[in-house]
Amino acid sequence: MLLDLQLDARPDQSLARARELREAGAAGLFTFEGPHDVFLPLAAAAGQVDVDLMTNVAIAMPRSPMHLAHAAWDLQLMSGGRFRLGLGSQIRPHIEKRYGATWSPPAARMREIVLAVKAILSSWQDGTRLDFRGEHTTHTLMPPTFVPGPNPYGPPPVLLGALGPLMTRTAAEVADGLLVMPFHSHRHFRERTLPAVAHGLAQAGRDPAAFPIYPQAIVAMGRTDEELQRASYGVRGLLAFYGSTPAYVPVLEAEGWSDLQPELNRLSKTGDVATMIGLVSDEMAATLAVRGTPEECAAEIKRRFGDVADRVCCYFPGYNAPVDQIAALAAALR
């Protein structure tokens, strides 16, 4: 398996960090919609580092499909054809209160956004008339002045991040691949995600072999007890945050822990992070994340995803995984 890692640096430091992670064995780098822009760090590394690049994810609902298409086209060009546009929906409070955008049923809207972006990219690539008409977005005007022309590397793939069955089926029906949300368990992935993918592919008459799945793993990695304890604390913090979110209840439900979500949610509103972390048991951490030495983490990742994916995105939340251990993880996965 190939290893994709988060490009977790400020945009002015992204190039140096990208080189460091590539030298450690990363085959791909991804950004997420966090404290910095999701596209600019990738632009800093594009064409400078021999590595695949991906947004994982760019929040799509506050953006125009036209903006997304332009950013994707340019990054595909700058990276020499090594860019993938990963899109996600986010939850309603963030869309309305953080982005100041409008909310609508997310699966239906994300379907349109994916199809609209692909229609725009196809129009530029093939010279066909742009004529996308949807309920949430319409694109029918494309004067020659605004057409970048065919991309010499072809249009970039448009991936969709999903957790629930409806969004997962939507991804399988219209996107070029699925980004499996990092908050999941082996049981949830096998019993809920994969059947939803199969259903969506069947509905659309698509070939499963041509639909890539990109799993993501939250990783607590270390070689000493002290390193593992520090890494596990960061991982438990992220698990507590995800577990507090109502949209992620299905994962806890699959493991019989759904009763924990309301308490985590209540504590999140008071800012009691320490208590939230304390509620994440060792069993929960072992089930929802991957823990151990680099070699042990690689073996567990292969057990969970090796038969359905040829690359994995790994997160090291709340701690700095040593570069030599990242290199060992990459080597063990290969």
C-alpha cells in the first residue's frame, strides 16, 4: 500500500514540509479545511515535489463549482497531472455559522456540485457547450475569454468524502472515488460503507474495479510507552471531537457506544476537553484508531483495508510523529 500524509504546515512552510514527508516515503500529500486555505499549501508543493496531491477535503457547499473547477484545473496543471479534488459537505452549523453560507439537503446538493464541477472540466477539456442545470446550481455561460482550454494531463478526478449510507451511495454513483471518513471502525466500514458503495455503483451501472476507495486512518504511533501515551492522548482528543458530533453517531452505534454521543456533545459545548478525552476508553481508541509501532500500525491498516485499497491516508492528530517512524510506516506498508 502507498502512504498519503497530511501536509500539516503553514502555506509559507509547505514546500519544506512536503519535501520532508516525501523523503520519508509519502506517495501523496493532502490538506484539509482547517486553520489555513485548503488549496494554497498544495500550490506551494505542486511541481516542486514528486508526489501526488489532494484536498481531503475542500468544503464544497460554500463554494461555487466554478471556483472549485478553476482551482482543480490549475493544480492539475501545476502538479503535472498528480492532483485529485476531494470534496466534502460539512455539517449545518459550520456551513451556516462559520462559512455564512446556505444549507440544503447535503447528499442532493453534493451530487449536483460533483456533477457540475465535472461538467465544467469536461467543457474545458472537450470544447463542448457548458449546459449544466440543477436545483442548487446552474452553469450555462462560458465565453471563450474564461476557458483555460484542454489540460495536457486531462481533467483531475473529483472525489467525494462520505460517512452515512446516502452520501456514500451518492459518491459511488457520481464521483471518481470515495474518501472514507477517518472516524470509523472496521465493522462500520465493512457492514455499512462497503454495502452502500456496492449499491451506488449498481444503481449507476458502474464498474467496481474502476471506482477507487481511499480509506483514512487515525494513527497513534510510537516505539516507547512514553511515545505511545503521548500519541494516544492526541488521538483520543480527535476521537472525542468526532464522537461529539451528531452526524457521526452511526459509527458509535455500530459498536454499541451511541449512548456516549450526547454526553460528549454536552461537554463540547462547555469546553471540557479533558473530560471528553477521559470518556474515550482504551477499547474505543483501539477500535476507532490504529495504535502501535510503525510495523504494527502498518499490519493493522493492511488488515482493515488491504483487500479494497492500494493506498491509505494517515493522520497523526495532536502529536508530531517522528520522521524516522513515518519512514518505517511507509516502508512497512509497501
